[in-house]
Amino acid sequence: MKAQVLHKAGEPFSYEDVPDPKPGPGEAVARVLACGSGLTIHHVRAGRAAAEFPIIIGHEITGEIVEVGSGGETGGLQVGDPVTSYFYLTDGEDKWTRLGHDPVSAHNAGYIGRQMDGGYAEYIKLPVRNFIKLPEALDWKGKPADVGVITDAIATPYKVLTRARVTPTDTVAVFGAGGGLGVHQVMMAKWAHARVIAVDVMADKLKVCQDLGADMVVDASNDRVVEEIMDLTDGAGVDVAVDYVSTQSTQEQAVGSLGVHGRFVTLGGACQPFMAPAPHMLAKELELLGSRYCTRQQVVESLELCARGEVWPLVTETYKLEDAETAHTRLDQGLVTGRAALVMD
């Protein structure tokens, strides 16, 4: 089969022929129709995330089961089933996975596309427990790129709504609102009937956020973010600030923009340390939260939301498998609004 192989961190992909995967007991193989190209994936390509090289990256797949291994668990999978995948390689046996907190499980053996070959290939082999069947109502044949990115672009912001306890009376500020996850956080916060302030440094991306329902926008390039958010909220501040950039400055701006009982949520991004003044936290009884990906159940629920037509991911760029390098060049330059994806022939 054809695949894009990374032989070393920070180097270009190698488009090459590799052996077709064969499933063992408890495994299955799917034909890949499409695979999303998000920043989580790009961090491996750029050398910012550890992986076992050589590796085939990618986990936001739309696929169709072509073979199920014999002599082990099948997970109810059958040839022809349309599927996507769950990013984390967990065994489901520890306290945290039993409680539905898969991302913090001590039994996390790694990630698809980092410790196990992923979806930048014509076929993918995974443990059956990592495949998730797609709802019948999803047009996975007609829109494979859109369906594949639901597992991250919709599911990750969907979890944030729960983590930050977003309600219809809340005002939510999204930092990095024009990025691949940020635009979907705007979308999901509006789905939750909250009022949304989109914060970004690029005017064209802020326009997209407005088109997706953002009630207000703040141009972060003028370095008056906190002052503008306070003006927009009549001095009250926001109830929730979600930061997909997570530099020192964006995190401090986000915390500074919170009102009484405000909740700050970081999703990593640059992963830089920052200062949260204790007097400010005490006076307003603030909460500082982290949010990692989502649970398997939240992926299932996100797929159902899209199947019902309540939300839909924004895929703005698609490429052939052989053009993966072009997609990642644009990701590296911050030029992708919404999501990019590879679509197989």
C-alpha cells in the first residue's frame, strides 16, 4: 500500500510503498477514505511531539473495515462497517478509564500515529477497541474528510463544554479562535447557547468566527485584549476563557479577562508557564482547568450530534495522500482556517 512515512522528527514525509497490514487476534484493518490533518498530528511532523520512528501519522480517520483478526476479541466489527478511531491506546482496565476519564489513564500505551501506525496510508491496522462504528445517518462516503475530523475538531471542544460547565447564560472567550480547534469551540459554545467572544490575531479568521456565530470579536494583535473584553462585558469579565494557544501572554490575558467564578481552560498549545495572581484568584474565586482531548464516549456523542445535523465540522482544505507535505506546510504557517484533511483516491 501507499503511505506517508516519517523517518525522523522535523523531516519531510517519505511517500512510499509499505506492506499491507494484517490483523492479529483482537485487531482489525480498515481501508482509509480520509484522514484529518490537525495540529495534534502536525506536532509529530514538526518534531514537537514524541513518536516511535519510523511512523505513519494521523488518527482522524474515516474508514471501512476490510478484515478482522481471528482468534480474539472482535468488538462486534464486521467487514464493511464504516468506522473512525479513538486516538488514545488505552486498555480500559484502570480506575480512570472505568470512570470514563480515558485521557488521564495511567494505562495509556501511547497514541495512534505516534506509537502505532496511523491513517496517512491506504490501510490502517488497530486494536478493535480503538475502532468506533459510525452512525448510519452520517454521509461517510460522500463527506469522508468531514466525518473523519469530527473525532477531534468537534469532540475536543465538546468535552470543554462539560469541563468548564458552560451554560446558556455564560459568556465564553475563545483564544486562538481562528485555529482548527478554536473555530469549532466557537461553534460548540454557540451550540450550547452561550454568548461567544472570539479572540485571534488574524482579521480573516475573525471574520470566519463571526460567520460561525461569534457574537463579538477581539483583535489580539493590538495587545489590549483584557481591556477590550472588559469593555465588551461592561466590566464584568467572561464566565469562561478557553485558550488553544497557551503562550504565557494568552494564558495571562485569559485569566485576566475572567469575571467572578470564572473558569479558565487551557488545552496545551505552546504549553508555556504563566502567572495567575493569587489575590485575583481569591477575590473572584477563579478556577484554572486543563482539558486533554476527550473520552471515547464523547467521540460517540459528537458523531451523533453531527448525524442529527446539530453541528458540522469546518473542513476548508483537502489534499491527496501524496500531497501531505503541502498540507503541513500550510499548517506550519498558520494559514489553515478550520481543518485540512487528506482524501484517498
